Amino acid sequence: MFIDLDSYNIKITKMADGTYIGEELGPDTEVSMVDLQDKLKKRLIFLGPGGHIQDGGWLDSQTIVLAGMQEGNDGTSLVPVIFKYHIPTRTFFLYETQDTLNATAIMRAWRSQRLKNVAIR
């Protein structure tokens, strides 16, 4: 299985010269889990324009973590969040932090690294 962080919101095209161009498709974000053995794709989370996921990974064989930002209670600021998803129980846990400066820098770096060979337009 793998976590699909980008295919919903970024269309990636391989150019004739071998480079990759990415086109952002809209303000919403979807993260899916793809099971290659069963050939199934399951939506884990969908966020409208008030939130986005920057990165994700596996804590263990049954637990996924997703890092991103979502609109805070005041409706104007973004709050760094971690979603932890336990696959067998289909349970989400949400963790928030107020350390916006460091969290934003880290998440941008993660996304840049993941898409380092893709020029985003």
C-alpha cells in the first residue's frame, strides 16, 4: 500500500525532454491510500480550501500520519496539524500545534523534497 498525497490536486506531465511539469488543479486536497494488491483506492481525508496536507508517512504497518495546515478557530489563520489514522479501526486522531513558523517551514521543505523533480506552475 502507499499514500497518494498529490494526484488529486497536481496534474504531472512528462515533457518530451524528460522533465516533469506539475499543474495545481484547485484549492481542495485529497489524500488516498492505494492498495496495489487489491487494486483499491480509499479516500483517507478531503479538505476544502481551509486546509491542506503537505506530507505523510507510515508510523507502522497499521498507522498513517499526515501533516498539514487547517483553518484555526478564528477563521483567519492556519494552524499546523497532524492527523494520525489507524487503519484497522478507521480512527483519526487530530493534533494541533501553535508553532506555526517552524511547522510551516518544515512542511514546505518536505513537499519541495517530495516534488523536487517537478516544476510546479
